Amino acid sequence: MGAMLRGLLPAVALTLAACASPSTSTALKVKVEVLDALNRYEHAYVLQPGDQLEVFLYRQPEFSRKTIIRPDGAISLPLVNEVKASGRTPADLAQELTKLFAERLVKPEVTVMVENPPEPMVYVVGQVGQPRALPLRQARTVVQALAQAGDATQKASAENVQLIRINKDGFLESRSIETNGLAPSQPDVYLALSNMTLQTNDVILVPESGRSQLLRTLSDVNTALSPLFNLLIVRAVTK
């Protein structure tokens, strides 16, 4: 790692301009429900099954409860029985519970707190040492995520790393570094990838190199044809 960092210094001076910025291509349209859910998550946490909640009623602790959202998305509370919680924000749920408790209590004040909110994550897949999900706080750029996932393997095509995300217009977007047909050095590639910042739910895809694919194909062909070659050899020997 130290050798690579030392190699970055001269590489910065001679770096390929085409490798310093990501390019963008848009492709697959995302369902509006998915986009709405992600947009809501960016502004306020959306409750989901498995969330642990504390429903607190000010000055009325006998009706306060800690509960878990069931797989069907509902919670059970005294006085109001079952309430749909999944798909709502804590503020939305608190407002709904306030209305329901008001039918039995005088001026209830309800607060909903999430005790186990999931951490924002990014995902590294493909030809890396350890494909995995990573907390966003530990991987702010593509290079940091690759380092945490064991870096690209010898079979990988590092210059073709893809960053996949849903953009604000509702399209799946794939970003990669620009090479303009040139063959960048490893420091050039990592310098460019260090400029690609990550967002929640980003997917980093490290593809297999063309050379690796060719070698794997030749190996598969050799494995498939080996029984035939062995049979021909046996026949030639026994003649």
C-alpha cells in the first residue's frame, strides 16, 4: 500500500486527463414506488418490519410501550389495538396514534422513537477479495469501499469499475471512469476512483477482465474436451 501511495506522486503529474472524471450513462427506468421510498428515506426514516419502536405518551406512562413492527407491518398497543406502522415515518405514525389515543384519553402527546434504525449501506460485488455490504460512514468513496472489500482481484478489470445508483429522475445510472481508449496505469485508475463519492444504497461492480474471461473459457473448453482427447489417445495406443 505504501509503495502504491508513493507511486501516486509522479502519476499525479503525468495522469491521463481522461481518467480523472467519471462518465455517466442512464439505462433502466425504476418503478415510481421504489423512487418514492428512497426519496422519503433521504429526508425522514421510513418504518419497516423488524423495527423496534418506543411509543411514549407524555404524562401517561401506563400506556407507553416498546414494541416491534411485525412482518405484516402492524404494531399492537393498548387502547388503540392494531395500527399499521410499516411504510410510514415516525412523525406520521405519532400523528396517527395521537388521533387514536384522543378517542380515549384527554389531549395525549405521543412520540415515536426508533431504537434500531438500520445504518446507511453501500455494496461491493464482483471481482473483489470479499464482496460485501459496507456502512457508508466507513466508505465515502469508491476507493475506500474497494479497500474494505479486499480490493480488486487479479481477475478484475479495475479500469471498468461501475458505480450503480438510482438517480433523482428515477433511472438506474451506471458511472465509470473515462479512458478514451487509452490504457491508464493503476495509480491513474485509483486516483479517478477516489473522486467518485458514494451515496446510500450505491452498488460498486468490479467486472471480470477480458483476459480472465478468455482463460476461463479456454479452461472450460479443455475440461469439456478432455474425455474425448483421452478416448482418442487410448484408441491410438491400442491399434
